[in-house]
Amino acid sequence: MRMIGQDSLKTRRTLSVDGKTYHYFSLPEAAKSIGDVTRLPYSLKVLLENVLRFEDGRSYTVDDAKSIAGWLPAGHSEKEVPFRPSRILLQDFTGVPAVVDLAAMRDGIISLGGDPRKVNPLLPVDLVIDHSVMVDYSGTAAALQKNVDVEFQRNGERYEFLRWGQSAFDNFRVVPPGTGICHQVNLEYLAQVVWTAQDTGDTFVYPDSCYGTDSHTTMVNGLGVLGWGVGGIEAEAAMLGQPIAMLIPDVIGFKLTGKLREGVTATDLVLTVTQMLRKKGVVGKFVEFYGSGLDDLALADRATIGNMAPEYGATCGFFPVDAMTIGYLKLSGRDEHRIKLVEDYCRAQGMWRDATTPDPVFTDTLELDMATVEPSLAGPKRPQDRVALSNAAPAFAKDLAAGTMGVPGDKASLRVPVEGANYDLGHGDVVIAAITSCTNTSNPYVMLAAGLVAQKAVARGLTVKPWVKTSLAPGSQVVTEYLDKSGLSKDLDALGFQTVGYGCTTCIGNSGPLEDAIVDAIENNKLVAASVLSGNRNFEGRVHANVRANYLASPPLVVAYALAGSITLDITKEPLGNGSDGKPVYLKDIWPTQKEVNDTVHACVTREMFLDRYGDVFKGPEQWQAIKVDADSDTYRWNSGSTYVQNPPYFEGMTAEVKPVSSIHGARVLAELADSITTDHISPAGNIRKSSPAGEYLLEHQVRQDDFNSYGARRGNHQVMMRGTFANIRIKNEMVPGTEGGVSKHYPSGEVAPIYDVAMKYKAEGVPLVVFGGKEYGTGSSRDWAAKGTFLLGVKAVIAESFERIHRSNLVGMGVLPLVFMNGEDRKSLGITGDEVVDILGLESITPRQTLDVVIHRADGTEVRTKVLSRIDTADEVEYYKNGGILHYVLRGMAKAA
């Protein structure tokens, strides 16, 4: 793919580094024609460079560059510009279906008369297998090896498919299982800050930028790499050379000043930032950090903040490149020449931040003195619901007594014996304590702090409560290196925090089983069990089906709560337990000083560790190397008996020419949903229940329940995934009051059944479907199948009060209409009950953000007419919708080009 356009503004310049010449497109030179960009936010400078580099007078124009420069001084724009990232990052849950779609496109292009070898990623793509390890075994030295063995046994079909993809597709690499979490591998190894590529015999240098099929791709913004999460659908289009059009975002400046106080961690800081930005309202916006506080803010702390952008709702949380960036590149083993190139290029482009550079102009700002941050948790249901550590126990007790957790007030103090054990359980007892997820395991300061807490606890004779399932899942093997070097691994091991695997575990629901007796006690008595995890997500039903109260916390607090055993204990005042001398031990007794943490980090985290652990990163363990693949086949030989990978039906019956779009008539309502429905509610995630449609499908295909694995692991099989769409155990369909879980009602029969069964009955009857929703429809992750599953169930439109950015885009990418109520109306004001018939008119002449007419026919024969706003936002999206989806659009283009 060409890296350069026609350069109408004559901005191409050269840069010499260590005698090597690089070509680049100069922002200072462009400013002579389009206006001063000195105080443009650093993140928007990346967008501007992208336009200059690809400018061709068609997809990228000089007017696009002028639009970005013209963002100043107002700090806002209604203009749309294209963006093409430097590379794509996939994790295996979202990456497998992306590769499945590419394989299906190779079959599809053959049916249109094209060459399958034309279907290749045109940008560099890295897939990191990190979401498949589950905590089946924990608390023993053998846990890691046992979990790895089970992982390969469960996922052999998926891994064989990925090995084929690695050999079949150009520009596609796979980082094998057991390496680490994709975002941490990205931060520590894959990201380069500036990227280079050959074109027309010259070497070009430009900003590293990244699309990822995981929302926490934003972590790499801590390194000065602009990146954010997109759905697998968007990522596939970008891989295939499609620029993604986007409105030039508002940029919210977040000024950081001061320093964290003694005893306060980066996790406490990020939970505070998340709460502040959620309150501010930054959905669809960039957040860029600035201020004197950046001068001493460690790169790992920046990455922790950048990681949580999905939780505070922003597209990204960006930190400019500065001396701290360079220091991290050196520590993490990056090439010395590349490090020098990063600094020289950023200085030449006005992309370098230091104490002398003027603050950018922002759309709006807010400020935090880091000295005011206090120890915190977030929960029990949302990451933005920060609660001070000192108030965690009272807040839980208040919620419990108020009945908001589904427990009658007179049952709040209930405790029940656990069969076969010498302890009892009550509401708020912590049954899972997990150090996991990219948010914190990328940060040696909080990881080593956890080790120091463990060391001091062991020295005092404290032990973890017997009902707590403990686990440590490092984000990379480097974490193990520095925990071992510091001697703290043995103390974590002594408390049951043995390494269970390298990957994303509890944070995505791969927490594994609890003991049967504990599950029975919880289920039989409707206990509100708790988890404490160092993760970034704690939505209902996500961590574990039997755990209703979930709290995000720093790794050292995870250890502390494992010792305390209950969220009802105020660990700022009450003892965690009695030591070996019989005396009470308090949190302050085992909490390390900041000097202890800093000294340990500086002594034990070295450049050599990164060089060693990433020296042969693509080799993988023996099990990976032993997988045999058909490396000579251009197309994948689908196995009809596979329950993991199947050829999806997206391109069945596809014609070379586009069929005209028509209005939707006679649609029935599949679901009526409240505010803040997340993609975790919509998309299949977590364990597969035996009684669910997906479970029944697997049983019909002779899969034992023990081998069901998770929905995430089976994302390559549309038959499983469509059966799990809208099947979250906590989702509430207002069409069926008093129910919880994925059920719907069929009309006119009135039959109540699982959503999948109702959708298939409508499909057999030839009836199109709509979904009604509230505010913030589609927040969260798991986004590709939230759209794909919706499409496969036969849903033609989703009508809501507002949409999350990526889910809206993915619905369009699958040919599903996202529509927004107008004039203050919503499903309640319109009196929607679910028995209506819906017409959506005006689609024959669809244009961006068009107002459409909706006719709602009630069961009593009356009708209501209203207007909705189509959230097909851009001209490109109109074309995607007309083609039936973005992949259809790309495939038709490839076939014609052939």
C-alpha cells in the first residue's frame, strides 16, 4: 500500500539520524499554508500528519488538513477527516472472528470471480493470544502449567486456525499464548512511538498509531502512541486499506499538578480521573493530559491512566512524547537508533513536550492536584463509581440495607455455614481476589507494592481467608522476572497468589470455578458475594456469575482484601487479622512506603529483562510449536464438525452489484432495554450455561459441559455466538417484566422464550426486528459480536436515546440502522411495551444523519408517528449500509479491481 500522496502543500522534508536519511511530512511547513498549528493538541497533530502523508485529492484532501488546523481557536469542529493508522492490534477473542472474516472473504471473492490472494491485510497486524487462559487452577505451584495444558486442550481448533492464518496472510503476525496481555505486549514491545516504512525506494518516518480490537488499546497512549479501540469490523476494513472517516474530535485537556501522597497508588489516581471524566462527559472526545504533574509522572502511571479511557468514556487519553517516554523506551529494550529517531522526529514536528512548550488550546479543561487523591476502590457495579477506601464498608452496608442489591433489609446480616468447611459466609465476603488485567500489571510500582504487602503480611504471620480464591495473572513475563529478582514471588506464593497464567483472566470473566460448597452457599441463600480485582471492568455478571459485588482496586489492596476476607471490614481502621504473635495486624502495619516501592523498582526492573523476555517472542511454548497447519492453502479448509470455527454466512447470496435499499415495514420488537446497556449485556461473554440455547447447541454436537469453554473462546463460531447474543444473565428485557436474563416475547402468540428462539421464530415467519434502548446504548467492550449477533438475529434497526461511539459504528458496519429519538422522546414517552409493529420510512434516499419517519402500530389498532435521527454519520457509512455492511463494500471493490 502506498505510504505517500501527492503532497500538494510541498511539505515533504528529510531528517538525518546517525547518518541515515528519513523522509517525512512537516507540520511546520504545512503551517505556512494552512495556519499556525503550534498550539494544536498533540493528538490532533497526529491526525494532521496522517492527512498530509496520504493527501491524494480524493480520500484525503488539502481541505481536510485545513479543517484540522482550523480547529483552532474554537476547539471544536463539525468537519470530518479520514484516518488510517500505522498498524492493527488484535487479541484472540476479537481477533479470531476478524481472521475468520478474512478467510470467509477469500471464499467470497472466489464466488465473485476474484483472486483469493488479494484478500490480505495491507497494514501490519499483530494478534496476541491472551484472552483464552482461564483460572481453572490456582493457589498451587502447579497452577500455571495446568492452566496452560487446559488452555491448549480447549483451544486447539482455534490455535490451528490462527497458525494457518499466520502462514496464509501477508502482514500478519501471531504472538503465541503465554506471552502476556496484548496491551502490555504493545506497550513493552510492539509500539515504536514513530513508525517507518519503505515507499518508492525511500524510508518514511511518521507517528506510530494503532487501531485495536480491544477497547483498552488506549493504554498505548501513555507512550505517546495515538490509538483506540475499534470493532473487529472497523479493524478489518482498516487492515484492507480503508480509511476510517471520523469527525474531528473535541479535545478535553486534563491538567495534572502536584504529586501523589504517601500511601496512594497510580490505581487510586486512575479511579479518581475516571470518576472526574465520567462526570465531565467525554464520550466521543479525545482527552489529552498536560501540566507540570507530567514532569514526574512515570510512564507506567501514564499507561495506567491511558488504559482506562473506555471507563471514563473517551476515545483516548493521550500523553505527549517527552523525556519520560524516552526513558521508558530505553528501559524496555527498544533499539537505540529508534529511540534517537523518536526524539529527533518529534522535535522536528513540534510533537515534543517539555516544561518550556506552551500548553495546547483545548475544547475544555479540568484539573487535578494529585496530592488530593486518596486510596480508593470502584464498585460494586461500574468502574466510574469510585468510593474512598475508608467509605467502602459503610457504602456496601448502606446499599445492602437499602435493598438495592436484591437483599431484603432484614437479611443483611445473614451468615450461613459452608458445607464441609469450618467457616461460614455472609454478604460482602470476598470470594475472589485477583491481581489481573493490563491496567495494573503493566505498572511495576503497584505490582511490587503488592509483593511488599505480601512480604510484610507473611512476616507477621497473616494468612488469606480460606473462602478467598486468589490468583496472579501477570500482563507479561517481565513481571515475573522482577518479582523473582526482588524475592517477592515467594511471599505472593505463600499467600496463594501463584502465577496462574500470562493473560487477561478474571477481568474478562475467565475467573474459573469457585468451590462447589461456596457456590451452593451463595445460590441457596442469595448471598451477595464480592470480588476485588486489579482490573478495569466490574459490570454485572462479568467477573463471575455468582459474584454480584465487584470492586476494582490496586494490586496491594487486592492482597489486603484477600487477608481481610470481606468488603464489610473497614480495613483503614479494623485489623486484617491476627499475626503469629496473636496481636492484631492493621493495613498500615504492612503497607510499604513510597521509598521502599521506588527503591525496589529501581533495583529490580532492568532493560536486560525486556531484551531477554522479548528476544524470541513469536516462538511460543512447545504446544504452540507442535501445531501442524496446511501452509500451502490460500483458502481455509473449514471443518463442518468444528464447534470453534465456522464459515460465517455474511457473504451467502452476495451479488456483484448492490441491491437498492428499501424502507422497513412490519418489524416486531425483539427487546426493550433500559439505560447503560453495555456490549457485555448484548455480546456473549463468560461461561456458557448448559440450559442456554448455546449450551443446548454444544450438547447436540457432543460437547461435554466440562468442555464448553467460554463464549469468548468460541467467537469464531457464529452458531454459538448468535445464540448467546442478548443472553447475559443480568439483562432485563422490559417486554417481559419481572424477568432477568435473555428472554423475549413473541407476538402475536404471546410466547415467552429465550431471545434467540424468539428471533428464529420471527425469522422463519419473514418478520424483521427492531430493538429499543435508552441512553448510552452499547458502552463497554466485546463489541464486534454485539453488532454481529444483533445482525444475525434479524435485527434491522436499534432505536435508542444515545449510542456509544464504537458500537454505533459497528452496527452500521453490519448493515444495522442505529437510530436516535428526537425532540426529547424516548421509549417510555412513546409508551412502547413490545407488542407493537414498527415501520421505518425514507431509507430509499438515505443520506448522512438523515431524519427518518417511524410509524408505530399499536395492538389496539392505533398508531403513533414520530421522527428519529439516523446515526449513519458519514458518506462512507452510507455506502457501507447500502452494500449491506463494510466487508461487503470492501469485497465488491476488491472483486472489481481484480
